Amino acid sequence: MQQLKDIGITSTPIPLGEYYECKFDEDGDVNKRKSRMAVQGHPGNMKKGIHYSETFSATPRESSARILCALVALMNLKRVSFDITKAYCWADLPPGELIALKYPSAFQEYEPVTNEKLYIVLRKNLYGHPSAGRTFGKARDAAILEKFNVDGWTASRCRMDPCMFVITRKADDGSVQRAWMLAHVDDCDIAADSDE
């Protein structure tokens, strides 16, 4: 506990939950076993202003999805969609918002000399944290704007919908290729001039 205080964490450690799931194939047989850990971030465990500051994260406007569909039909665009794997885990927690987590009972660790309970310091975003969507959304948008504004690429967010991005690049023949991407947390839909 003293080490937590030394790095500025004064709030009560939050429980970390273990969650297990079986995936089934078309015959009803188990074909995949999944396990995950998530912060038990309900209001009984975490309080705004103590464990996190903001939770708002922009989501696409309903009209943006319609506009994307209309662009596909009108301009005969290619369409692709994808999911960002383990999305929330890619973002760092904002400065000053580190929290301590309790080990699940089966994994509890103890300090070898004093036998004092040890805790986990959460430095990256994790499912179950009340502001996880906001933290990931900011990291996702920054990554898109950084990666697609170099080497002949340009990317910008639309003014009326911060979840819609316009991405362009200059092709080898001098033409400009365009793509419109609508990001809904970790799901992205893209309409583009070409597969490339």
C-alpha cells in the first residue's frame, strides 16, 4: 500500500473480475474457450472524480451511416468493415488516473517478507473501467490522424461527426484515392474508391 501511495494512488483498490466463456460451433460442440479479466467498475466500486474524470465518448451520428451507404451506391465504392482486436487495451490511462486493482482470489500475491497483500497498478485501459470507451476513442483517433498524415496520405475528422474520417492518398498515376471511415468504438466501416 505504501508503494501505491508513493506513486500517487490513494484510492481503494478495485476488484478485478475473471470471466470465462465457451464458444460453440454449428454442431453445438465447444470450439473455443475464452477467458478475460475486467475491472469491476460499477458505481459501488468506482467514483467519478476519485477513480476517473470523464466518460463521454463520441459515437457516430445515425445520419453518418446513411451517408456512407449513399456514397457507396452513388459512387460505386468498395466497402470493408473490421473490428479492432482487444481495442480498449491499446490505450494508456490518462496521467493522474492510475488505479490499483485487487488480484482475483485465485491469483492473490503477497509480499514475501511482510506477507502484506500486493495489488496491480492499472496503467493501460481495460474493459470494465467507466472511462474505457473515452480513453480508447481518444487513442484511436490520435493513431488514425498520426498514421494517415504521412507519406502522401492525408486524414481529417469531419466537423459534424467526429467519428467520420476522410482519408486520401495520391496514387502512382497521380490520381487521388479517397476513403471515408466511420468508427464506432472498435468497429470501423470504410467506403473507398478502390481496394488499395
